[in-house]
Amino acid sequence: MSPAEPAEDPRPGTDRTAGRPEDEAPETAAETDTEPAEETDAPQDVWSARRDLWHHSPGIMLGSSAAIGGSLVGGDQHGVSGGRVVGDVIMGSKTEIHYGGWAGPAYASGDLPQDVLERLTALFAGCETFDTALAVLRTERVVVLTGAPFTGRRTAALNLLRQVGASPVCILDPDTSPAELPLELGSSQGFLLGDMITRRNQPLRESHLRAVQAKLAEHGSYLVITAGLHTSFEDTVRTTQWKPPAPEAVLRAHLGARVTEDEAGALLRLAATRDFLARQHQLREVVAFSQELAAYARGERRAEELERFSLTAVEQQVQEWFDDGTVSLHDKAFLIALAAFDEGPYALTAELSDLLYGFLLNIEEGGVRARIPVFGTSIAKRLQLARARRYPENEHTEWGPVRQMKSAFLDDRTPMALLVEVWTGHPSSRPALVRWLKRLAEDGRPLVRNRAAATAAVLAAADLPSAMALLIEPWAAARRYRFCLAAANALTLAHLLDTPNIPRILHDWCTEESGRIRWTAIRAYALLGPEMPEVALAALSGAARDVDAEAAGGEEAEELVHSTAVLLLSGAGPTVLSRLAGFLQDEQSVRDLALRAFLEACTKAEDDVDEARPALLAWYARAAVATGVEDDRLLVSLWRAALGERAHTGAALDTLRDWVRQADTDPESEAALSALLPSLAVAGPDHQRLSHLLRTVPGAHGGPPPSAAARLLAALTPALPTARS
């Protein structure tokens, strides 16, 4: 490159002449809602919001937990697979990993002595790709080895040169231009050009390689070029894709040089080793782990240090990404977006990473508007840099499953480690992250909104005070319910990640005067209640006492009902049922909460599937034949109270009509109703009410009366008292 030629800016582009767009005007940390005061939205119902949260939260965060998902009634409550991971990421000791390799800068130029060459290649583990590259080198005298960073390309290149007897080896400057390459080939027998640097307008062409071959043939020498992510080629250039040997083969080779054969076998059988090999670690990490295993065999390392090593390697890789000046800001924005949308659609991740890039550039360049090329971004190179993969899988949508091309990190611990590193290790990025997450939280797509909440939860687990002040509290106090829901979801997921003090926050918020903050706490109790049912019900019933008569039909009161109903149909159902039955003896506001929540739960189908058996009817059927439980008696008591109280009678009868229609197509539901209805007919008004209902129940969609009604009436008749004369 001539001195007058400017170096290519690695960033997608900046516009230093454009004015700052209104959309990118600075926002205060607490600003979460910029719409006119009268512009609000309706809250998403708790049932669909819970389902969206379960479908769209990262798998490592929820794992097998049934606190949110799982069956509606009697679901098991497991631990959260991600809790231990994020706890280790935040609380674990920071162990430095020192990778092996030749001394000095990775791309230092000059001759490599023979003894150093032999030392660096002595433990090389061969593979099929190496044999292919060796055949090309022997025939063509030059081979271009492409592949991902830290997969052993450099060691393979040196071993290729050693195998053809090319010594000494001269290390060339990676910034050598393709046109100048033949001029750099001196009298050495072997040459290595590692991670060749090219420009888009100066790619490596076939004509360059022909000139190189002619020069190599003059001296009987050989050249290996390793290509990085940003090396540009002409289409006709023949390259060899490097696929490294299996990590276990590399680990065995290095252990063989450090310990005895018996010790190596024992070390390979360790649980920490099996766990390490089960994850797709880079070969440099495998080599470093072999050193740790050898130190363990000498008594210099503890078992917990071996177990910690794998996660430490992930953390160190994340730190390298953000400390490396050669990784562009655009790529760093993509890494952050991929961490937030791990296991999500690639196109969505890329779209939203560009939005984050604009916010980050606004901080770094002081008001510069981002210029992002529409085309030209290589998906393969992006994912290679991120150590991620792309795969097809169905994505849940409101219209049903849709096939999507998704992307995810190879190591499922990377997303949390990355988000924690950015939030705590690079606080200058916080204003951009806050703006970005705000935009995600108000997005129309459920996946985007829920990933905003999940990301906020990870940040809260890493630094609760900052995440609360900058994200969650402003969201909870916002006018728009989308932000309130994001706050509730964030607190829910943060608690599942073992973040301390979340129950205390919810308790305090439930007593707040602000309606939005109270609403947020009530919604969060619907999701977290199964983890702490007694605490949740105490808070919800306390909030019900505070709702005045004029607001009894408002959104907060409705949210209390729905949240309580969700708890009843959760894994903590038996505990909740017992408490609701006890609420019947409480003051009227709490009694109303219990009955309204009970009737709301009666409208939900088992496993939350339309047209399935009513969940509470199925629960009654199971309890009626079980021993040692009184759930059937408690359900009957709530039914009788609902039927007997004027404010709730109409809703109770409507629900029973729905159950009768459902029983017309489900024999098991009919059998359960046949047992339930007589237990409700204990007084004259109850008999008359139920008898009239069964004689007059209309069919579905205006059709003929359900035939099951007559059979249920026959089952009810023996319970009717003899009329007095």
C-alpha cells in the first residue's frame, strides 16, 4: 500500500457530515417513555404473556424449570440450569489462562530456528485435512490454509513445512501485499505467511500465486499461507479448508509428553476432563488444559480448579473479543446481540445488532451517525468470529411454529459470560445498552420483548443496583404496559438466576402508591408465585384489601384476579387452593379475589391447550380418587361459595354450561361432572339452579343441546330432596 493510500476502515462506515438523527438524540438513563401522556397500551393477558416468556427465553436460563412453563396443575418445580452458570460467571475467581506458542508477537517476522520448529511441531496431532494440505504443498509448492482462529492452523502450517523438509522457515509479515509477495521470498527453504492481511480492492489472485510458484521453484522452497476471517481471495484461488483434529486427540498427544501413560489414562477419565471435552473448546485451550492436568497429576492443582478451567476459558475468550482492537465495533455489537438472542433467528439478531452498533458508535464517535452496508456481510465469517453455529429449527409464533435459521454460541455459557463482561467490565457501553434494551422492550415482536427482559435479568444478576436504576425501575414506572411487563419478566428471570432480594423488591412494590409499579409487582407474582406461594398470596391478598371500591373493576384489580388464578393452576396449586378456601372467611375484598380467581381458573383448559379438558375439573377427578388429600373437598367449597353469592352466581353458571358442553365430547369430563354436581346440590336453591341449568343449556354455536346434559341431570336427580307437600 502506498503512503498516500488510506487504510480501509474496518467498521461498516461512519458519516461525519450527517446531523444527528432525532431517533439518536441522547436520552437520560431514567427516560423510558417518550410518547405523549395520553398514549398508552392495553396490558397483555397474563396467560399469553407467561406462554411467550416460556417460549422465548433462552434455554440455559429456564432449563427444565416449571416455575413459568410446565403443566398448569401439579407441574414439577426443578432448579434453573442457568442459575449455577451465571453465579459462577459473576462470583467465580478470575483465573488467567496462559496459552502456549512461540515467544514474542504472534506475527513476528524473521527466520524460525530449527530447534524451535521441532519443539512447536513435536506434539502435533495429524488429521485428514493435514494430509490433503500436505499433498497440495508437495505438488504446488504453495498451499492456502483457511479456517477459524485458534484451530491450530499455524502449528499445522509449520508442521507442513517440516514434513517437506523446508528448513529454515522464514516468518513473513502478514501485511505483505499479494503483489509484493514474490519479492519477499528469499533464500529460505520454507516460508509462512500467517493470517495474511488483504484489502477488498487488493485480494489474493491466482496470478499472484503463479508468480509465487515460479519464485519458489527457483530455490526449491515452499510457502504456506494461513487465511483469517478478513482475507480476500479471487474466486479462482484454490484454498484448503482446515478442519482441526479432534480435541481429545490433541489432549492425548500433549499429555503423552507430560505424564506417564497410566497417568494420562486416569486424567482422561476424570469428570472434569469429560466435561471439558464435551464442549467445543479451541485447540489452544486444549493445550492449556493439558498443562493444568499435568499440574494436577503433580499435586499442584486442586480438583475444583480443573472444574473451573472450562468456564474460565470462556470468560477469557469474551474478554479478548472486547479488548482486541482488531475486532470492529460492528462485530462487537453483533457479539452482544448474539448473546441476547442466542438460539434465536439469525436475521433478527443481525438486524438488531445494527441498531446497537448505531448506539455504540454514537458514544464512541460523539454523535456520528452509523453508515451500515446493506450487503456484503459474511454470515459464515461473523459466526466463525463468534464461535457460533447456524441451524434450522422451528420458532414459536402467534400463528404456530415457523421454520427459522437460528444461530447460537457453540458453548451455551458464552451468552451470560459475555453480557456480564460488557455490563461490568465496560461500563462506558451502558448508555447504549440501556437505549437498545428500551427499544427492544417496546418492540411489537414477543421474542424481541422477552429477550430484552432476559438480558436485563442477566445484568441484574451481575449488578442489581445499576440494573434496577437504569432499566427495571424506569420500566416498571412507565406509562406503557409493555415496559411494565418487561420489568416483571426481568425480575422473574433474575430471581430464577438466584439474584438476591427480588422477593423484597416485589413486596415493597406491592405497597407502592404508583399504579404501574404495583401492577408490575402483581404480574411478577403470577410468574414467581409457584416458587413462594405463601409469600405471593399474602402480597396479593394485601393488595386486594388496598383496592378501593371504585377501582374494583380496574386493571389492577383484574391483574390481581388473573395472577391469583395463574398461581392456582401452577405447581404450587394444592397450597394455593388451601389458602383460597381460607380466604372465604376473610373480608369481602379478599373473598371476592378468591372467588373471581377460582372462576377464572375454571375457564382454562388442562395444559393450557384449547378444547382440552378443563384443568380444575381434571384436578377434581384426580383428587376424588386419591387418598390423603382434601383437594376435592376444597374445590367443592369454592364452587358452592361461587354459586351461592349473587355477585358471582352468573359467572359460575356460565362456566358450568361450558363444562357441560365440553363433557359432551369427552367421556372423562362427563364422569367427573357426574361426581361433582351432586356434591354441589346440598340446598334447595342449589338443586333448582343446577337442574334448570342442565335442562336449558344450549349447544355450542347455537347447535342442539348437548346430549350429556340429560345424563348429568339423571345423575343429579337422586340428590334432589323430596318436595314438601
